[in-house]
Amino acid sequence: MRKITVDIIVPVHNAAETIEETIQSAMTQYIPPFLLEPIAIAREGGISEVADSYKRHPLANIFIDVAVCCQDDGSSDSSLEVLRTMERDYVRHCGKVDDATNISTKLLIGTNEGNISLGAGGARNRAAALREKVDNNSDDCKHTTRS
């Protein structure tokens, strides 16, 4: 199975009125059923010529790992409280895989020390760093049991 990693980077500054809707829209993405139905038929061994063609379908053997990475950038409104409430609400299903679509979604939240604003670029960079990443140069080789 092929894994696709998607990070949705959300710098947050004084966005208490909009951040909940933004996060919910990102956390509830799905693959439309009309794309998945033929794959389900193929998995169940349905009509042989249909089953064979859809076993090779690009969505048939993928796992999508989504992380919504939010960085509060020294907000003076209740943005951070909204984020923390959503974090508590989403912790129940974060990382669980939707069996129908093979999509796992996580909500990751960061804050700046001392409530200091770094600007949109700084907040975006910090949000991107919330998910562990491994950088590799084109001439770097990794041992098979390490990242």
C-alpha cells in the first residue's frame, strides 16, 4: 500500500471567529463515494473485468495520512482557547483510519513562547515543523531501519 502524507499548514493570528470552521473543513475531507464504489466492488471480487481494472485504480492501494498543523502566532483574542477546545474534541478520533477511504486525520497545535508574534511566515514555518520530518539531500543514503 502506498502512503501519501498531506500537511495542511494553518498559521493562526486573532482568528477566533473563523478558525473552527477552517479546521473542520480540513479535518473532514473525504474521497467521494462514486470514486470508491468501483474499488469496493473490486475488493469484493465483483465482476471480473471490472474488478481487475479497478484493482489497478490509483486510489485502490493508498493510505492518506493528513495532519492539520496549526500554529497560534501570539493571538490576543481567544484563538488559542478555540484551538485547545478543538484539540480536546478531536483527540478521540485523531489518527484513526476511516476504513472506507484509508484516510487518517490528526490535529496538531503549537504556540509561540511568550505569546510573541513571529508574523505569518514564522507561524507557517513553525506549523510545518509540528509534524516530524526528515530532510534528505540528493546524495544522502539512509540505513533501512532509520529515517
